[in-house]
Amino acid sequence: MSALSVCEWIQNLPWASGVKHSAWQFPVIESIHSLALSVMLWPAAILDMRLLGLVMRRRPVSEVAAQFLPWTWTGFTVMILSGLVLFASEAVKCYNSPFFRTKVVLLGVAGVNALVFHNTVFRGVDSWDRDSRTPWRARLAGASSLLVWVGVVAMGRALAYA
């Protein structure tokens, strides 16, 4: 069974087909997806900018992270769940789209970047928490995160119009 045939099977599931052909389901789910992206992205961007030393330089990084990461994770969860529903309703289109494939790769890169940051650099936050200039690896993680998420958003928008 090929990946394309799996995508065809997913797209033809009754509920996925219903979402695609409904006058209101797809737009509502897409709106939820976009709002969840905003709920996830803005707090993540603020934390990334704090890591870069561009905002909130007088606030400890751990405090900024504690304040914004719950929002980031909530938005991310809703974004992924709604994205899976959108994917199911247009699985073949997604399968054939270089924008979708790039978006998925960038989502993976974003995840690896966050995982590496939280399991390495952030573990030593006590030693640099209050510094307005964070260690270079923290700044690199913040800059990488911002760039990757811009790419995810750009690929998502390109996919919508492809």
C-alpha cells in the first residue's frame, strides 16, 4: 500500500469527506487552527525574543518561560489536532504539495530545536537567568525558532492557495 493510497483512504473517510464538503466545517476548523497558531506563536515568539535579548531583558528567562510556555503548549496542541483534521479532509492535496511537505519538515525542525534547547541550554538557566545577554546557544535557539516558525506559517499560507 503506497502513501498516496493511504492518503486517499484517509480523505475518503466519511467524517473527513464531510469536513471537506461542508459549507461551514472546513472554514470553522481552519479558523480554529489559525487562532491556535496565534495562541501558540505569540508567546513562543516573546520567549524567543527574550532569549535574543530584544524584549523583557530585566525579567528572568525562567519567569518568562513559566508565564508563556503554558499558552504555547495549549495553542500547539489545538493547532496540531485541528491541523490533523484539515489534513484528513485534503490528504491527497497535502501529499502532492511541496508546501505541505516543507511545512511538516519545518514542524519537525521546530520540535527538535525546542527539545534540544530544553534538554541542554535551558537546564543551566540558573547560571544565566537574569542576564540581559543570554548564552550564544540560547540566542541561537531563539533565532532558529523564530525563523523556523516563520517558515511554517509561510508554507501553511502557500498550501492554502496552492
